[in-house]
Amino acid sequence: MFGKRSGNDSEMRVLKPAIQAPEPVSSAAAAPREIAAPTVASPPIAPAKQQPAPTVEARRSDNYYQVKATIFGALIEAIDLAQLAKLDGESAREEIRDIVNEIIAIKNIVMSIAEQEELLDDICNDVLGYGPLEPLLSRDDIADIMVNGAGTVFIEVAGKIQKTGIRFRDNQQLLNICQRIVSQVGRRVDESSPICDARLADGSRVNAIVPPLAIDGPALTIRKFKKDKLTLEQLVKFGAISPEGAQILQIIGRVRCNVLISGGTGSGKTTLLNCLTQFIEHDERVITCEDAAELQLQQPHVVRLETRPPNIEGEGQVTMRELVRNCLRMRPERIIVGEVRGPEAFDLLQAMNTGHDGSMGTLHANNPREALSRCESMITMGGFSLPSRTIREMICASIDVIVQAARLRDGSRRITHITEVMGMEGDTIITQDLFLYDIVGEDANGKIIGRHRSTGIGRPRFWERARYYGEEKRLAAALDAAEVSDKA
């Protein structure tokens, strides 16, 4: 009924009523009033000579955006959005393409078939998707999309940032897309609430900040997730960790060690956390707490919780600390905090130390020692008037293993430390490294050459825990294999 049009003009269409019954006109081919225009040829979008279709990185001409704005305005006048909303995505896209083709013919716009197809895709993306971002979101090799105002878009590919030729019509179009994204998860971004964290349907993390805080126009940052989730085996293939180190991580996840994943921005903390959760038994009840729900656990018994910002009256906020505290009343076996960045560190440590073994979390730090210091700082900032020694004792009793991730200068990501928390010696927390990553040099292409090595620890502190879960033989075999690999 609302699909591709046929020759029967009496069919109900996704056009406004005025277009279904146009007034008589003297022209041989009657055209809808909403999209009628003088048949003066618009300037061509590209030079007359044949050129290959532009890539994502190609910068389009101003003429292209002028013609697109003209056609888009006519489309909005002609189309009935209420009828369009009733169609599925593919049917709506086909209907829009048909109407745009008719507008191009009526306005006598000169363009090649390739340019027309590109324009049709752009307009469909504007109406039904995320506009100029759609071709970037469909690429699986992009890790980050950074929009700095309407005219500047950067992407990160293979760990390197590069500028694209993508641009928005104006800042208003960019703001509309930001609002479309955040509204899907029940949030808002405007002048009264100019900062917002949200997510896309695939779990990709979104941050938007708009004027008056963003001076040069809305700034949109999307941390994309791959469609196929990475596994520890793939991390080994990419060189992020050695096979023996991956085996140790698998055992750590399985025997319910309390794990803190530390690293800088873009170092792969969330990806690594997803990998470790793959070894959680399917009969365990897992509760995740996040600012923007991005973890995608495969276990059947998972409860996902998400914080909530305050409303326009400044009320209704639900903080991460409240979520973590509520978790303790939900009979969890493991609690996973997407990112620890405040006083919720105290509640997570308490949970780890009171029967919720196997809990995990991530935080920003440059090395395992700094990660422990940050835990102490976050607890202190929460207003807890506890002596430093007491806080450190709590940290030692709660955290078993720290896994450090890093993004190196060539853009590659590596697991640089697998470190155990041993205990206290005086007022100092004692740690020991099980695995380290040594940088040897770089090749002719600027790629860093390094190797993972075992520190030779024959019996880590969680050995008894591994024995309790029947994993001590696998643990011993992995440690022996690591030593043999180092000697080789």
C-alpha cells in the first residue's frame, strides 16, 4: 500500500493530500504543487568529465550541498511523515527514492547516474538514519568517529586519526542528529542540558556536547564497537597478548578472581572486559552497572543496569554508586562495573570482599601501581574519613589481579601487565607481575616490535583458588609453557 508506486494515481501514497489531488495545470505533465519549480537547469554537481564515485574521505563541492538542500526541502514539503512512519525501513527508503527521483526530474537537475545514486543515499540517510554518519557507522574498521562541528569529521582507523571529507549541512543538522541519537535511550541534549552520554543500538558509546558549552558547534564522539565481538583467541592473533598469557587470563576469569582492568583512553579496556566475561559460567547471576550500557555478555542470566542523569528540574538522577549499592540487594554472584570513576569504588571493593567473588571493573590509569593509587583517591574523594592504611588493606583484601592495557604510539593495543596484588608490607601495597610486555624496537614501517614474557612466577597467589576450581593443572601448564617460550 505504501511501497513502490504504480501507475494507479488513486493509490494511497506517502505524499501529502495536496499532492494526491493536484489542481489542474496547463503543463502536459501535471506536477504536485509542493514540489513544482521552474524548469531551469541547476548547475551540475561535478565537472562534466567522468570521475570515479567519491569515497568517504572525498570532500564534496558546495554545489552538491546546495542542490541537496533544495531537493531535501522539496521532499519535506511533499512527503507525509505520518504515513512514512508506518512503513518498514526498506519500504520507506524505496518510497523516498521514488519521490526524490521525481523531484530531480521536475526540477531538471543535471547529474550523472552515480551522483544521483549518491544523493539518493544521502537523503535517505538524513530522513531515516544518522545522515552523513551512516557510511562511517557501516564501516567495521573505524574505532572512533569525532565530529568537531558541522564541517569537520575525524575518524580513527588502525589506531591512527585521520580527517574525512564528510560534513553536515549546518550545525542545526548536526544538532538534530545528536538529539535523534540520545532520544532513543530516553535522554536529551539541548541548551539547558548541553552534555549527554548515550549509546547506539549496537552498544557503541556516544558523547554529545552542544552550545553554549561547545563554542564551534555541537561536538559528537562515537566509540564504535565491532559487529563481531573480539575474543581472547583473536587478541592473541593480533599480538595483544601471548597464547600463554591468554590462557592465564582465561583461568583468572573462570576461577572468580576479582579483576581490575586498567588503561588509558582507547586502550581497549572495555573490549578486554568483554573477553574476560566470556569465561563466566552460564549458571552464575551477573549484574552490570554502566553509565551507558555497552557491555554485551553472552550469559543467559545477566541483569544490565544504567545510570540516569537528572531531568530538566535537576531531579531524578541515579548515580553509579546507587546502582552498585542496589546490586547487593539483587542476589548477584558477580558485579561488573563498566567504569569506576568515583566513590562507587568503595562499594565495589566492599562487594568484592563480601562474597561476590569474580567481580570486575575498569578504570583509567597508566600502570597497575597507579591503578591502586587511583582506587584510594576515589574512595577519599567520596568523603570517607578512613585512614590510608585501612583503605589500602581493603584494596588488598578485595582486588586479586590487575590487567593493564595500553595503546602504543603506532596505534596498536597491547596487554602490558598481568599483576597480582599480594598484600601489605608496612603501609605499602605489594604487587608481583606475572606477565610483562617488553618493547624491543620498531620495524621499517614504524610498527613497534615487542614480546610478552613471563616473570618466572611458578605459583601465583591465586593458586589455591585455581585448585578449588580444578584448574591448577591448566594453570601450571600455562606457566611452564610461558617459561619455555621465554627461553626459546
